[in-house]
Amino acid sequence: MAIHRLAQVHPSVEIGENVEIGPYCIVEEDVRIGDNTVLHPHVVIFSHTTIGCECEIFPGTVLGGPPQDLKARDDRSRVVIGNRNVIREYVTIHRATGDGEATIIGDDNLLMAYVHIGHNCRVGNHVAISSYSGVSGHVVIEDRVVMGGMVGVHQFVRVGTLAMLGGYSKVTQDVPPFMLVEGRPAKVYGLNIVGLRRNGFSPQLRDQLKRAYRLIYRSKLNVSEALDEIERTFPMSEELRYLVEFLRNIRYGRAGRQLDRR
């Protein structure tokens, strides 16, 4: 463990083995930092924050700040960050609203410079979010999502596994898994074939998802009719069932956001 003499670290902080904390870092009470994690200079870690092992956190980052939510009170909530995350310069990740709630970041993610993750968000594993993107509160980003630069994500949006969001997109509705979206507002314009191939999807499964995409987005059927046709005529793989259920669940929320059930 190496804590620079110019860092301010509360005596109660739980620090793992081989942790490095650079100069001018501030780490408040009720913080846990896992083994082999590095805090570069000028990182601020507010109370009620947990950081996993082998993370690298760059200058200017602020983790665990109070939620930017007018409903927030002095809630006992947390930020929980998993293992092997790279969090670049000036990223902000805010605590959740609500007692016992948490903003959660999974494992093996890359958050590039100036990314903001709002209160009560859940980010999965192997996610890459490019610089200057903002993720509003209560958003769920599932595994292996790639998000371009300067993307804005509306509160309560759900982004499915292996979706790819083009730069400058305005995302106000759920993004189905395996899809490419972009625009203002963002629209589905293709299947993430490159991502599927890189993640080991077989040619047969890629072809099945491609045919499902054409039926949902390029046929004269509406979404409900296309999903019914898929369930009647397609062999249902786990991935295809996940896509169908994702799209069906959107109707239970508001304005194209299945999580928005206020």
C-alpha cells in the first residue's frame, strides 16, 4: 500500500493490498478500496463508496457524490464499483436516491473522459462508454454495450446486451439487444454483426438474429405482429427469446421505456 503524504484519507477507510493513492486525493469515511487499485492524483471518493480490485482511476474523477435529484434527501445509499474497471479523467458517478439503494458498475468496464453516470444506474460488464457521454438516473446498461462519444441517455432507459450506440445520439427510448442505433432521436438502423462475431456468436445464430431484425424493422408488420411471427416460425434460441422478451416488455413502461413505470 502506498498513500502519498499529500493525500487525505479518512482513518476508517478499508484499503486492500498493493493499493496506490496519489497526491491530492481525498477519500472520505465509509469507503472500501480493493487490492491492486490505483488512484491517480486529484481523485475524490465520497463516503458510502465501494471500489473493487485492480481498478485504475484517473485524475479529476469524483465517485460517490450526492445524487443530482430534487427528490433526494440524506439517503443511506451507495456507489458500488466492481473489478478491473478503467475510469478515465473527470468521470462522475453519483450515489443512488433512496435508503439502501445503490448505483452499480460491474466488472471490466472502460469509462472514458468526462463520462457521467447518474443516480440509481446499473452498468453491466465489459461496457465501453466514450468521452462526454451522459447517462441519466435509473438507466440500465447491460453487458458488452459500446457507446460512442457525446451520447445522451434519458432516465429510465434500458440498453440491451451487445447494443452499439452511435456518437452524438439522443437516446430517449429503450435500445434492444444486438442492435445498432444512432440519431436524434436514436433509431435502430442495423444489427451489430461485428459485435456478435467478436463475441463468439455462431454463423447460424447471427443469421437467425439477422432474419429476426429484418422481420421486426424492415417488414410491413408492426412490432407485435413481427414478434408473434418469430415465435411461431423461428427456432427459439436463448438469445432470440431474450430479444423478443425485451421488446415485449417495452409496452409495460412509458414512452418506449420499460423501466419507466412511475
